[in-house]
Amino acid sequence: MPRPRDLGLGIGRLPVGPTNSVLDIAGVGLGHATIWRDEPDPPSGRGVARTGVSCLVLAEDSYRRPVPAGAAVLNGAGECTGLLTAQEWGAAETPVYLTSTMQLGRVYDAACEIEISRAVEVAEDVVIPVVAECDDSHLSDCRRMQVQDTDVRLAFDRALDSRGAGSAPESGAVGAGTGMVCFGFKGGIGTSSRVTADGHTVGVLLLTNFGLREECVVDGVPVGRLLPAPPEPRGPQRPAGSCIGIVVTDAPVDGASCERLARRIGLGLGRTGSVAHHGSGEIFLGFGLGARLDRNGALDEIPLAGRALDPLFQAVVEGTEEAVLDSMFSAPAVTGRSGHHVESLHAPATLELLEAHGRR
């Protein structure tokens, strides 16, 4: 499936990085484990699974040299472990794992096992993995625990292997994004990057699962209202579902500035039509790799602050807007639990509409 720029869409004014993804930041890796099965309903089987796990490795040595981190919540109908630590200490010491709501506990357990196997110091100082979720139960059966520890380990290993790749990672209906729905279209994993005038790179990674069809905006065009009405849906249509947003930069920033970067993800979501419905959890995380922390919390570089952050703010907003569209255009139509079907935004009618408005 094509990404937005493959279709001629150019979001924002800043240039993108070589892969237009979070992989443009040195040392960062992204891996997925996709779970797709069609079994009888419980109790005779595990049902229809359209789910998975995604892992964002920030730095391989993040336990020994924590990464400056911050967090912001636009609407709190969701869960993210490690968020309180990021807010209190301004630090993160594990990869970020994304999954579906009912699988969070299993992923957390497996993430702890991974850290224990890689850093013996964990036994003396414990670890709090960062695990965030969105609800994919419209397409995936949540009556069985679909994720295994081997899936989490696979996503982690693939993330390590992806570092330094010269091409963009998979996006759309993969890993944690397999069963997600965005603006009534297929959503999932989306990513984009921007390079500022002073040479810093900002990467955004999203797990999109929010919004109503009529709210959807693509590069300023209200496509959700202008496209023909879809067939009568099978199953309930809900605006709730959530969005996990992650921004990573190679600029030297401290925890307070990471929080400020994370908060700007909400502005990018707003450009695509999000209003953060009551039941939707918009949870954002920010990480900086240009400065690192020791185990006592001391920074090894002088961080940027004040107006020096403005170019990074712009990069976050532009990257977020494009990452939402990446999650949708790169995802095919998917049929899941109980025959629920979600169409792809990448359709002839959408492309014709964008062309008519001069966007392609």
C-alpha cells in the first residue's frame, strides 16, 4: 500500500528525512509482530484475531543511560505504563511497546522479562516498561488473550534489526495497528519525520484508532464529508478508540521540553479532524536522544530551551498530521470479528477528490 507522499501529498513546509519515519533518528528501531487468525468463537477456539504488538527501541542502552522523556494527556480514556515515571523523573529506560487494550498486561510482563535478560542491574533496581494501548475489539476478539510473550520478543528483535535501515518501516495494518480504525476508515501504525533548519531530526510514530468519518480531513480537504456515504455498517460505529502518539528527536532536550514536544502531537491530530471524543484516549510521549541521563538523572549535554524549541514544535505538528494519513493510506481494507468490515482511505474516490482540490 502507498504512503501519502507516494500519492503526491506533501504535508507541511519542512523537509522530511531519508525514510520519512522514526528510523531517521540514529539508534531508533521499529518492529512489529502481527497476529492474524481465523478460529471458531470461544470457547472452542480463540476467535478472529486482528491484533499484535509494535516495539519502538529508543536506544539499545536505555536502561543504563536513560533517555530524557516527557508525557502529555489530551484525553485520558486509556492506559500507558511508565507515563507517571516520565512525568516525575523526566526519563525512560525501556523501549515503547504498543498493543491492544486487553493485552497490555501480557506485553508488560514480557517487556520486564526482556529487560531482565539484558541488564542484570534490573534485579537490584527494578524496571517500569513503557506499554501503551488502544482498543481494537471492533475487529479483534478480546475474549481470549491473543498475544504471547514470543510475539513481544519478536517485535523487539525486529526493532533492533531495523535500526539504520535505508527504507521506511511497515505501517498501516501491522503489529499493534492490525485491528485499529481511524475516522471510520482502516487506521493503525503511522510515522513521519521532519528535519529542521539547524539539522535536527524529529520523528513521529502514531497508533491511530479515533474519530468519526465525517470529521476526517486530508491536507485541509474535508474528505469525510465530501466522499459518498458508505454502505450501512455491520456492527456499532464508535468515535472512541484512542491515539497513542510518540515523538523522538536527536536534539538535546530535557524532560520538561520532551513534555512540551509531546503536547504538540494534539495540534497535529486536530489538523486531521480529531476532537478527542469523551471515550477516546489521546496519550502522548516525547523522547530526546541528543542528551542522555545517568542513573542518577544528570544530563550529559546542555539542553535546548525556550524559543530554540520552536522549530521542533513545527516539526512535531507537521509530522503528526502526515503520520495520521500514513496510518490510513498504507492500510488496506480489513474484515474482522463478527464480519465487521472497515474500508481503506486509499480508494479511487478519495484520490479523485484530492486531485479536484489541487492536493495531488
